[in-house]
Amino acid sequence: MDQWTPQRQPLSTYGNAFRRRRNFHRIGLGVAAAIIAIGSAFTGASVIRLELFELLRVDTFSIVLGVTSVALGVIAIAGYGMVRAIERFSR
């Protein structure tokens, strides 16, 4: 491009839309982190309360713990997606 062709101005990174997007992103991460923290606390409490160490064998326990962790991750990602969807439709 030459100097006489009009250039598009770069988008401001400090505009209202950017701040709203960034704040909803932070809210979504907070929701996902809270879901993982609460889910991990419930998982730990159930392992101790139900005495799963003695009840299940080691290989079965590790499979159950892995499936539970994956389920928590999926629920956390879904919570983050819901917050972002709310942000998108609130424009």
C-alpha cells in the first residue's frame, strides 16, 4: 500500500467491547475453577467417607478417579462455555 491509500485504524484494545469480553472470560475461568475445586473436594470427601481405598482394588480405583476427573473437566468446560454464550447473546 502507498501513503495515499486510506488505512483502517487498528482496533482499540481498551474499548468497552474488549473490556466486556475480557471480564466475561475471567468470569468463565472463575466458574470453571470453582467447579473443579468443588468437584475435587467432593471426590476427596467421598473417597475418605466411603473408604474407597479398602473397598476397590488399585486398578479399579484409578479408573474411577480418572473418569471422575474427566467428567469434572467436561463439566468445567461446559460451565465456561455457558458463561461465554451468555456474553455473546448479551451484546
